[in-house]
Amino acid sequence: MESHVDGLARDFLYALRNLRKNRRFSLVAIFALALGIGATTVMFSVIYGVVIDGLPYKNFERSVVFRVQNLANVGGWKGRDFFLPDETRAFREQNHVFEETIAYNGIRLQYDNGKSIRYWPRGETVTANTFDFLGVPPLLGRTLSPDDGRLDAPPVFVMNYHVWQSEFGGDPNILNKIFILNGKPTTLVGIMPSRFNAFRVGAILSSVNHPPILLGTSSFTATGWQGSFYPRGLRPADYLSYYAQHFDTVEMCCESTASLSR
């Protein structure tokens, strides 16, 4: 009785005999097969490099950005993805879910080279554990370390590869030089590789060396905040005092000028 292996061998020999009889068809078939395999390999390589493995960060597929969500959707307030410094500190201290958390904030970055003042691409202030979290080594120098998060630590920053190339021609001698950023002497300690584009900024600085961002709004009188922010039944006359317990600033507007006061 013929086995499956015997049948497969007979079919294979039959296919070979047919291919030998029509060599032109055989060459076209082999070429089409090679072209299909090659195209598939190229497409998979591109998709894997761009989509699957496009980010060089450690365990990035497990990273999440969380926000406060107003599930009741009352007062027109749906949620927010920014947090006050005290909230960020509380999240980190009371966290029992995430292995690690980081915080970051965008800033406008002004560079003074002694001859002129100009703006670089947007900067980012980050917590000192950010680079340990991302797990990307620098191209030159070092990244921010936990020691850079101390209150008495000197200001340091890490530069984006593309800014290094466009502004300084890829000169490695700028490492450990002092730059005047936003009016403050800040030492360049590292340059990141070209694939690193976290936060899409020109420079990354330690948040401890920069004044805290003060959050506020001009809408503290909005009655739509009743129930979502202001307790129900709170008198409008008491809005400002309640607001001041949670926010650092309020925008006071008039017809021609606007100012921020703490």
C-alpha cells in the first residue's frame, strides 16, 4: 500500500519532468516565485522596522500615558492629561500598578551664544529617571542620571542628534561645554543617536533645575464647572477662593491687556 510520502515523491518527480519539458515556462515560474519571495521579504522588513520595531525604547509596547477622565461628562469637562507637581509626586509615591513613571513638560528653548539670541526647536524638562525608563544609551557622553534630580545639582542637558548636526556640524568638542539656555548656564552632557526622537525636541533638561510650571485658566467663573470641579451648591462668590486652593495662577483679562498673577 502506497504511503503519503511515496505519493508526494511521485508528484514531485512528475512536476520536475514537466518543468524539464518546458524550460521557458520553468524559468518564468522560478523568476516569479523569486520575485514574490523577495518583495514579501522587503515589505516585511519595512513594516517591521517602521511599525513593529520603529521605536528604540525599552519595552515601549508596554508604556502607557494616563489621564484623568470625567466619566460622568458633566459641565462639559471631559478630562485632562496634565498634572500638577503635587499630583505627579503623589502618583509616583502611591503607585502600585506601574513599574516606573516619568513626567515631562514642554518649554520654549532660548539659546544665547554670546553674539545673538535665537530659539531652538522646543525643549523638554523631564524627571531624572526618564532616560533609565527609555533605555536608550547616548551617542556621546551620558544621559541624565538620578543625581541630576537633586535640588543642588548643576543644570545639565542632553542634545538631539539633528540639532547637533544642523547647529554645530556634528562637532564632538561641544560636549561638556556650557550653554546659556533660557538665561541659565547649562552644561551639555550627552548627545543622543539619530533614531532617538523622544518628545520631538531639540534638547532635554532636568526638570529640577527649572522653575515649576504654574497652571491656571481664565475660566474660573464658568458655571459649567459646577459638579465637575466646583462642589454643587458652591456660591459663585466663593469660586475664586476654592479655585486658589487647587491652581497657582489665574488669568485676569480686560479690554486691552492681559496679565498673569500668582
